[in-house]
Amino acid sequence: MLGFKILGFRIRTRLVCLISSSLILKAEYLETEQDKVTFFCEKLGVRRKFLPGKVYEGGPGSRPTIRYFVDKFPLFVAAPLPGTPPVVTLSYVDSGLGSMAAFLTHLAAYQSLLRQLQAFRFLYISPTDAPICEGNGALQLGREAPLESDMSM
């Protein structure tokens, strides 16, 4: 029975991603890992070490692989005004389970990237009326206080 619940959450999460993506029509949608890495590294000059990444160990005799933006959450770029950098809209898609722990883990993974951006927007996308107050406060804390702070408060 638990497998059906998890499958239901995954389907609902994908639907929420699709709906939210379609609501932001005027922004450039960065769909793939390569799109995102190219945008941040080449257009904004962010070094790869600041991107949210995960190391995957290979089999015997192979080298580890670093993958970026493994969460695959929607990421958009608004067209910049003359003389200003583009504004990135990052997102977190809540599966509807109502836990802020996963959101805080997501923010922690993006800390070094957020520090490199002059401005950004962040969407918290949820299929339910999940309480966002804790998460919103954590995001503000992350920008006002040193980003190394413990964000699990």
C-alpha cells in the first residue's frame, strides 16, 4: 500500500511541475542539466564548484561522476532589463507530504549558488496548502545571515 502512496505523490509532483511551468510563459525555461550548467557558468560566470551537485561513484575501475541540478525542479530565467543581469527563478516542488526537512535540505544544497547571484526568485510549489512559513523564514535567513548557518532551525 505504501508503494501506491509514493507513486501517487510522484505523479502529483510531476503534474504540479508541469502546471507551474506553463504559468511562466515569458521566461526562458532551462530544462536539462546542460542548459542549467551552461547558463550559470557561461552567461553568469558562476564556477561549477558553486553549482548544486552530487557525486556518483562508478563501478570498479571507473571514475566518479559529478551531476548538477539532480532534483530536476523547474528553473526559469526572466529576460533582463537593459543594463541588468537576468533574474533566475528557482523552485522547490513539495510532494505534499508536509515536511519542511526536505525543503531545508534543498536550500542547503543551493546555498553556494544563491550566494553567487545578485538577485533571484524562489518558488515553493505544492499540490496542497502546506505551511511555508518555516521554509520562507529559512530562505530569508539564508540571504541575511551567513549561508553556512544551520538552516534546520
